[in-house]
Amino acid sequence: MSRIRKLTVWHAALLLPWVVAAVSLRRKFNDNSYLWHVRAGDAQIAEKAVLTADPFSFTMQGAPWRTQSWLAELLYSKIDAWTGLTGPRIMVTVLGAVLFVLLGIVAVRRSRSIPSVVVFLVASAIVTAGFLVPRPVIFSFPLMAALVVADDDSHLRWAKPLLLWVWASVHGSFVIGLAFLGLRAIGRGLGWKRLAELVMVGLPTLLTAHGLGILDILLDFFGNRSALGRIAEWDRPDLLSLPMLPLFAAFLTLIWLGSRARIQPRDWWLMVPFLVLAVSANRAVPPAWIALSPILGRITLPFQFSGSGRGPLALGLAAVLFGLPLVLPFETVIDERRFPVEAEKHLQTENVFHDDGAGGWLIYSQWPERLVYVDDRAELYGDRVGLFIDIRAVRTDWKEEFAAWGIEEALLKVDDPLVRLLEAEGWMRYYEDEYFVIFRVPT
């Protein structure tokens, strides 16, 4: 009872990020990337080997392609077999909760002010909320946070090679973790001992199922920056938008602290590169924020809060924050605005033109019987991503591309500009629902 009396509403407020993580339980499923990752896991289990060539599309079939997320895909295959499309939302909630617990550990180690920790965690939840999706990048966030925690504690040195091996097996962003450790080592004074430790910590990333093929994955990624530039998540972040306001506030705070010489010289090695990373792309914001958490976690609020709301009231608030997301309606519906759940049943020819969202769904629902025109693997399709976008938006001629692949059907969203053009060319509209329409070449 004495411990309960010491609790305040600020202790209960530590559960606010959990509410953000648990929102995933209520969302309709709408992530097309997860869908083809599931089938990649199925294929690797069947072949007992990682994929090294494209098995899913008729436009790139057999082209060299290594799936960077092979370990996550094996897990996805099992989750899908056990729970279908309910499982990924539970997975996202669990991984989101782990992320916020680890960030809380980082902040508590640097600030004994519980209100300051709450503000940092709420800011972290706002910045990362839009990126808590079931695609493999979700694993990189708690892994990055775990790396920060392990780097803080000499007793956890043994965990760093293991964390990086797992990270390199689930997502190519493990290089951000390596950069974090390298910059921290430079800030502390990079001698031969620390250099040798860095080599030993990074070596396991070359010992995954791909071996040295992990280098091919990274080269393919950096070699297709033009294709990534056509994808919204690789746009530069708008620092004045609501999700990015905590990042903007962090920028201003760090500038103010730097002007008052309250940032240690070794922190600049970490701060400058990751601030640059944060403004390079929307997708880079969460890992950059987590990497900066050892600095951001030291920021304390310049005013005090009263200790009102102690004891049973604080405990009751904590119970509400923890339990409310679990009792809200649990939606199991697939987002039919994004996926052609009904329309795909009416496809009759092999080679169909469609968008990347439909491509993910068709891989999930009809592969290997059906191959797709495109999906969201920008590192595979390269310039074809831009070609597809331009054809759908009627910015380039579609006839040559359709003829090259023998395309006689087009599965489009009802508001795609290409819809009107195909109708004008005499293509027959033989299926339509609220969101999708299917055209067939005139006979």
C-alpha cells in the first residue's frame, strides 16, 4: 500500500504510448507489403533456402533479387498459418509496446524526472505512430532501441552482435545500427580496442543466410534511389506537420542547448549525422529519433509539477489506460478500398495490369497460379516503378507496354485516370464495385 500511495498520475501517464501501440489492434488490415512477405516465407520454407530471384511477377520473373527480410518472412508465414490477417496487428502492438518500454529505459537512465520521461515517450509515440505497420521495418525500431540500451550498459556488450545479426536478417536498415555504434565509439575516443570491438560486433551481419549477399541487397537499394523517390515514404518530412512537430521541437531544443554549451563534445558526433538522417526522408525519422534518444532523454522540463492525484487515483488511471484499448471493438475486416477482395475473383487472363497494392493482394491470394505486373518492391522493379505510375496517371503511352506483355485485362481503381482513357479506346468494363473496375481488351 505504501508503494501505491507513492504513485502519481505521471506514473500512470507512462502508459500513454501503450495506447498508441494498441491502436493497431483496431485498424483494418491495409499493408500490401506484408502480404507478399508472407508468400516469400512460404516459398523459402518450401525450398529450404532464401530467395535469390523474383518468383512473383511476370515482368521481372527470374531477375536477381534477394529478399532482405528472410527471417521475418519465415515468422510471417507461421503467423499467417496460425491466425490469418489478425496476427500481424497483434504483432505490431507487441513490438510497439517493446519499443516504448526500451525508450523509457533510455530516458529514465538519463532523467529522474518522471514528467520529463512521460513527455519524451509521448513525443516518441507521436513520431513513430504512423510507422507502426506490419512490414519488416517494424522490427528495426525495437532492435535499434535495444541496441541503444545495450550500448549504455557494459554488462550487455554480448547482446550487440546478436541484435545486429537478427536485424540484418529482418531488414536492411541494420546499417543505421552499425553507424550508431561507430559514431558513439568515435565520440568516446576510437582506439584500437574499440575498433576491434566494432569489427567483432558488425561481423555477424555477414553471417546471415545470405552471407556476403547482404552486400548485394544494400547495393540494389542504393542503386534504385530514383525509384524510391517516387514513393511517398521516401519524401522529405514536413517538420511542421502534426506527426513531425516533436522532431521540430527537438531540433529547436538541441540548437538552444548547443548554443548554451550544454551538449557534450562527444554528443555532436551522434547528433549531427542523425539530425541530417531525420530530415532526409519520412521513413528515416523513427530510427533517427531512436538513435538520438540518449541525448533527447536528458532534456528535462524547466518547471515542476504538483504531486496531486496520488495513490488509488493514479492506479485507477493506469488500469484505464492499459485496459481500454483491449476492450474496444476488434476489427477483423480487410480494407477493401485498398485491396480488390471481390474484384480479383473476376480476373480471367494471365497478364493483368494493376497497381502495387493490388499486386501485394494478388500475390497473397492467387500466387503461384497467378504472377503480378508490379508490387511495392522498388529495389527489384527500379525504373519500372516510375513507368507504372506514369501509365496509371496517363503521363505516358500505355499501348506499347500492354502489347509488350500481352496485357488484355486492367484492374484499376474507379478514379484512376487510365479508366477514362481505356473506355475511350473501346475497352469493355465487365466488372465494377464501389472501389475497383476491371476492363478487358475489345474483341
